[in-house]
Amino acid sequence: MTNMEKYQRTFSVLHASELDLEETAMNKRKGIRISKRVTAVCAAAAIVAAMSIGAYATDIGGIQKKVNIWLNGEQTEAVVDIKQSEDMTEYELKYTDESGEEKEIHGGGVAMDGFGRQRALTEEELMEHIGSAQPTLDHGDDGSVWVYYKDYKENITDKLDENGCGKCELEFDDAFIYIEIDPNGDETISTTPMN
């Protein structure tokens, strides 16, 4: 048997498919074609979407952030909106209380240097203040006065006079809370001793 016969016998079982080479070439050219104009429109839409996300996070010079804070003796998730000006940094804190009602707390501050000049707090300073647990007073509808500090809460109504005025000192773990309510209704609450 010659080499030619061996090749014929080997390849006789293989049959050429009925594939049209011209049709194959046309299928390769049929892919999806996107014009430059459509690409430019899609890119512009993506940029607008990215900018709108950034606009959602900022509010005319302010920034909204989610924070966990201590309110009324419990950890509460809130959204803080910070607005800074040259003179003062202000914040608005929004949260939902245990009854499902939307509540707001407003505040702000300045810092004083050793020469009596004041400047607006930085965002970091304000966020540090908001994130740190601060003792607070709450006056109940029944005339009771409550102190809240982290997860500590105490009714101090019996430590005040009949008008709800007076001074008291409370111990919380290894810290003290100093409270003073004067007849004008001015309240001072601190973790450092008052004169």
C-alpha cells in the first residue's frame, strides 16, 4: 500500500462540511456597531449621573453623613447635615424616635484661640463633638426631669426644688455629671465640675 492510498483511506471517513466561506465572512462583519455619536451621548449621560450622585451628598456647601449617636440612653442612627461658613459651623441632625416620629436637633459652634479670636469649627471637630456622648436633659410632659448619658438614664426630679431648679452631681461609672438649672430656665450640664 502506497502512501497515497494510506492518506485516502485515512481521510475518506472525513467529509468536508457544506460551509460556504463567503457566508462565514459576512457573519464576521455583522457585529453590533455603535456610532461615535451614540458613544458620546452615553458618556455624557454617565457623567450627569455621577454628578447628580455627588449633588445628593452635598447640599449647598453642606455634607450629609450617617452617624450613630447616643440619644435618650440608646444608640440611634441619624443623618447629620453640616453647613460651614466663615463665622460658624452649623449642623442639623435628623433621626426617627422610638414612636416613629421624625425629629431634628440643631447646633453649631466656634472655636476660640488663646487671643480671644474665634473661628468656625472644622467639619472634623464638629463630627467629633456629635459622635462623642454628651449628657443631656429632657423635661417630661409630667414635669419630670431626666438625665441621659450614653446608656445611663436617671430621673432627677426629686433632686431639684419644686420649681425644677437646683444643682446636682451624678456618678456614672468612673465619671461625674454636673447639672445646674436656674430659675430663668437656663440649664448647664457638664462632665467637668462647675463653680
